[in-house]
Amino acid sequence: MHVRRVVPNIPSQSFDESAQFYGVLGFEEVMNHGWIMTLAPTGNPEVQVSVMAEDQTAPVAPDLSIEVEDVDAAYAEMTALGAEIVHPLSDEEWGVRRFFVRDPNGRVVNVLSHS
């Protein structure tokens, strides 16, 4: 399985304060859908932090996101493993194909590929 990047998802009710805080560390806004904002340092877009108020297209907000090369293969492997699928494999209107799975520690992982 080829992993492209891992992004922590940080709960926040104040995007402005979060952007200011992470801005001091060199991050700037690269995506904002109103309920999720992604920040990355200039010139290094693979290093990211996402700030979430909630997940508007899934039942829970994930703890982290893992972008993989083949999300369908990852889904098949997690299903074969018997892992708990929290949100089914789906195509989102904002350009990703994803599913949520619970890890052995109870954390919800958003596994995705960009369309």
C-alpha cells in the first residue's frame, strides 16, 4: 500500500484563531470548505494540518486522514481484515473518494484518494 501523506485533523470552533496560531509556525490556508480548513507551509504542500468544526458528509469527525494511492484496495483490505467501517466507501462532491475505519485504539481514520 502506497501512502501519499498523513494529515492530523484538529477539532476547532475558531478557524481564525487556529489559522493565526499555525501561521506563526509557517502554515497558510490552502483549502477552506467552511467546516474543514487545511493549512500547509509555502512550498511544501504535502505537509498539512486540517482543522475541522465537524465532518459535514460523514457521521463523525475523523482523528486523522491517510491519503493512499488506491483507496479501493485499502477498503478491500480493511474489510477482509474485519475492521470496523465507520463510514462507507464513497465519492465526495469536493473531489475525494474515501471511507472511515476504526483503528485498534478506537481512533477514526479517514482513508482517501483524490479523484
